[in-house]
Amino acid sequence: MVMFLIPPERLNHLLCRFRNVLSKPQFENFRSIMFGLIMSGCKEHDVKSIRDTVGETKCQSSINRFFTSPSWNLDDVMKCAHEIMFSTLDHDSNLEFLIIDDTVCKKYGTQSEMVCYNHSTMLGTVLSHDYVTGLYLCGDICLPSSARLYGNPKKCNDKGVPFNTKIQLCNEIIDEHRPIARKTVILIDSWYTGNEVISTCRKRGYHWIGDLKSNRVVIYDGKRMHVSDLLNILRKRGQFTDTVIDDGQIYQTAKVMAYIPSLKENVSILINAKGDTSDIHVLCTDLQQEDVSTIIRYARKRVMIENSYKDAKQLGFGEYRFRKSEAALIHAHLVFLAYILLQILRFRLFSYGITKAVQSMEFVITWVRKKTRQGFIHYICDKLKQGTSIRSLIMTAGKIDTVYV
């Protein structure tokens, strides 16, 4: 089968930047995989689907070995992607954010390494791979910075690797971060808001904002109580005020200082409820000098990692059938790499005047597919002019139709 689908010029230009870190055969595999991840439909991002999508001449095993027996260096490829992003997009030298969270990728069998039962807010307890990941934000840059695959003690013992809790994996991501801005703020949910993570932030000189569960114990006005009790006290005292955020949304907020024994330090506790709703969030932070609106504005950036998971799953995050956990991690990182390239393309389409504003990830994916379809039509016209048989073209067109259904 011939590779009829060719990446649009602006995407192909980005892909060609990786020639220096890959051999020629590996670069061709890399380009096919990147393009296949973007072009494949829902639930069609495994090795076979990627190969079928791009109509690659190479056998399926060649692409499979790119994941399972890599003769290339993942760190070099990801470093190249980071350099392209930082040289292309504007970043802030004063403020940066590192958001850490975990997400599950549902699996349907226990043959793959590190597959175990994990809890998901959306799915409940499911058989899955659980990834702890970081998302880096700085100016226009939105960069998946790392991914760690969690396995329970039994799975780690079976594989012969040390067991690490999700807290420890979170700390690894924080430790490997290399700041470029003057102030770094770590954003975490209630699972990671504990002494181990906060101590790592303190050691590295990073600020932090974390969610607090309502049953967390705090000491306020010399009295030991749960966060839910603190909420009731502040309500009775009428300490909630209206706070308007930059986008005009109104929050009812109260900010107090309290000691949290499990964190072993005095922190600012900020309770906020969006106006006209019962949606209450309790935050704690070491940003004691910042005003309420600033802390809420920072904390709201944590939704970006949830959005990145949704975008990454459009590109096949978790859609693999590898037995080895190393191959699963490579697949996850290459999905993140496709996400990075599309992030760059979002801004380039705007800077080149192709779009009137910076568009969504879904728009860019659709744009790539549309341009590819147009390129294929031009290819068909050229082949007809060269006298290629109509039957072979019909068979090819039928194959392409399945890509866009």
C-alpha cells in the first residue's frame, strides 16, 4: 500500500524539525505515527489503525518496533519538541505554573504490565492504567511536561521495579522541573495536598495552591476543627464577601490564616463559592501576600490539565494494546508530542492570518484533516492526468473515506 495521505505543509514543516534527532528510517516511522495519531478516528489509535490510516508502505511490525524496541531516544525527541515550542510561542519570565494530576486509561484485560484497578472520579473503580502527569503553563505555552505510570505494589513486584505511590511520582515531576520564570506556582488537587508534596515545593522554592477536603483538620483561633466547621463559623460571622474575577464572574469568598497540622505550617485558607451556586471550593496556599482574586485566578488554571486530558484522548491517549509498560509510556509521550505540535500550529495559523483568532484544539485537528483531504483530491487529479487506472483510484478513495467517517 502506498502512503497517499501527506501531512499539510505547515504540519510537515514542524515534523521535519525532528530529523536531527532521529535516523532516516526512524524519522519516517515517527512522521507516520505523528500524522496517524492526528488523523485516526476515535478508538483507532493503536499501531494497526495508525498504519492503515496513513497507508504506509512499511509493514506493521516496523511501526510496532518503534514503540516496543526503540532505537531512538525519547528524551531527545521531547527536548526537541520543547525547544520548538519555546522558540515559537511567547512565554512569561515572571510567572509560570506546574499543574499535577492523574488520569486513568481504561483497559479490558490484565495482560499489560501495570494494569490494575484504579479509582476515577468519572468512571469509579476500573481496570486501567493510571498516569500521574504534569502540565506546564507559561504565557502562551501549554506543555505536557511529564508522565509517570502508576502500578500497585503487586504489579511493581511482578515487574521487578520499586513501588512508588502517586505522591512519590508527583514529587518526581516537581523535582525534575527546571523553572524559567522568577515565580513558580504548583497547582494540585486534594489528593496531593499533603506534607510530602508541600515539603518538596518548599525545598525547591516553589509556591503552591491545593484543594482541601472538608474533613481536613485545621487549627483556627486556637481551636481544632474540621474545614467544614470553619466554613460554618465564617458564615455565622458574615466574613464572606463578593469577589469579581477578571472575566466578570462573581465569587463569594473568605480568606483566613490557619494552621494545618498535616502540612505542619500556617497557610492561607480561601473558601470560595461561585455566585448563585452551591459549588464550594476550599483552597490552601502559601501565597499569603496575594489578594483573593489573584489566588482564585491562579487556582482556576488547574482546569487546563483536565482540558489537556480531553484533547489528548482525541489523539489516542490510552488507546494502545502493548503488553510492556515501557511501550505504553512511549505511546503516551508521543500523544503528548502530537498535542504539543498542534498547540504550536494553533498559534501559527493565527500568526499567518489563516484564522482570525487562536482556535481550539478540535478546530486544528479538523483543519489538518481537511487540508489532507484536499491534498488527496489534488493527488487523484494528478494521477488521472498521468493515466492511472480508475479502479485503483476508486479502491484508494474508498480507503480514505473510512478515515473521515
